Amino acid sequence: MNGVAQGFLVIGVVVLVGYFVGRAGVLGPHATQVLSRTAFFVASPALLFTTLAHADVGAVFSEDLVVTAVTSTLACALFLPVGLLRRRPAGEITVGSMASGYVNAGNLGLPIATYVFGDAAEVAPVLLFQLAVLTPLFTTVLDVLSERADGTRPPILRTVTAPLRNPIAVATAAGLVVSATGLVPPDSVLAPVELLADLAVPGMLLAFGISLRSAAWPLRRNETMPLLLSVVLIKNVVHPLLAAGLGWMLGLEGEALLAVVVCAALPTAQNVFGYAVRFDQGVTLGRDAVLLTTLVSMPVMILTVALLT
């Protein structure tokens, strides 16, 4: 229980700092875009590379990874008919889909896993699946959609090679190669990369906090409210229920079952908002989904821990 509160306290303080920085205007009117782009092009690739390069990829291929892969994919897919029925733009549908199944496994999941389970490795399958599959997939789709936003269709070759020009996808592939081969770069090479990686999480959190300066209450009545409520329902309710059901079917019990459910109950990651800003697709939905799912997830996670322990 203390781990849940600790994780939310960490994220809340940094977001609050960003909010006051935004109100003070010390970083200028384009601070959100600059921080988000810095995180996307520089810090996040460094973080993905270092995380995967040091990960024991083979050790996380277990029932936990199966639960994560299946339930996250289903959660993302469940949003698609909602967006299509509302006839929303493809970019906004993509952001909503990502927000429904992409959890805050880094700056919130790691401290919660450490304090609740005493082992940060419990969140490793989630990190691996999101870094190796969801992140490259969604950022590539957003990249292609952003190029079509001006009404022109990019060349087929440019569309096919989009992952090769995506720093997130390239860093993910490089990290997996290092992990699989054991060919770790020397410390003189890794040290600056790790230093840049430390900027990713606080950079995204500060950008998110600054964006709240001019944000209205998420549940205001407008065209995005049904989409936002759908994201909250899928992320905060359906996703953990799917994890509980599939985990039980695979024979998980006790702390093992609790771990996969708690990971699924994590709120939408700030990365979703960062990618939305970077590609200028569904920014309002991305920001509001992060905020509202984070507020709702705390009582959901506390209830989950209470019921399964």
C-alpha cells in the first residue's frame, strides 16, 4: 500500500513543479514542445537503449509477459471501434488506443513494484513489451499520419522505412541486439548515454505539468469527452480485469497474480502525451487521459492490493 502512495507522490511532485514553472513562464511559451521533442529525440532513445541493453530479455519470457502482451493488445484494440464510431481523426484514434493499453511502467511502475513487491523486476515484462513492441509500433503509425496531415500522401518507400527513421524504434532495436549478443559498449560510451537517459522521465513529467497551466478540466463537455471516458473505462477497469482473468487461467496465484493485475492497473504513461505533442496528433486527448487515468488509478490499485492480499 505504501508503495502505491510513494509512486504517486514521486510523479505528482515533479508534475506540480512543471505546473508552477509553466505559470511563471520562465521557460517561454514553447516549453512543452521543446521539452517533449528533447525527450523524444534525445532522452527517450537513450533510456530505451540503456534499459533494454542491461535487461535479461530471456528471463522475462514467462506467463507474466504473456498476460502483459495479450491484455495490453486487447486494451489498445478495444478503443478502436469507439474512435471509429465517433468518426474521429486517425491520429486521435491512435493516441486514444495507445492511452488505453500503454501503462506508466517506468516512473510509477518501478517504485510501486519496489515498495509493494520488494523487486523492481516484477515490472520488467511490461517494460519489455512496451519498449520493444508498443512504442515502435505506435510512434511509427503517428509518424506516418503526421506526414499525411498536410493532405499529401508520402511515398511508399518513405512509409515502409518509417521505423528506420524513428529514434524510438532504432534505439529499441539496438538495445535488444546488445542484450541478445552480450556485446555491451564500454563505459566510456555508455556513460553519456545513461546521463541523457536520466533526462527522459523528468523531461516528460515537466512538459506534462507545464501543459496543465492552460488546460481545462478533462471532463468538460466537448467532442473528446466520450473518447476520454472510454479510455478511463478501458485503462482503469477493463485492463486490470483482463489481467486478473488471464492470469488466473494461466495458473497464477498469490503475489504472481497480484503483480500482473497491479501492472495492468497502472495509469496511462506520460510518454503517450509526449508522443502526441511530438507528432501533433490527439494532444488534448493524450494529456487528459494521462491526468484522469492517474487520478482514478490510485483507488483502483489500492483496492486491488487489498483484495488480492
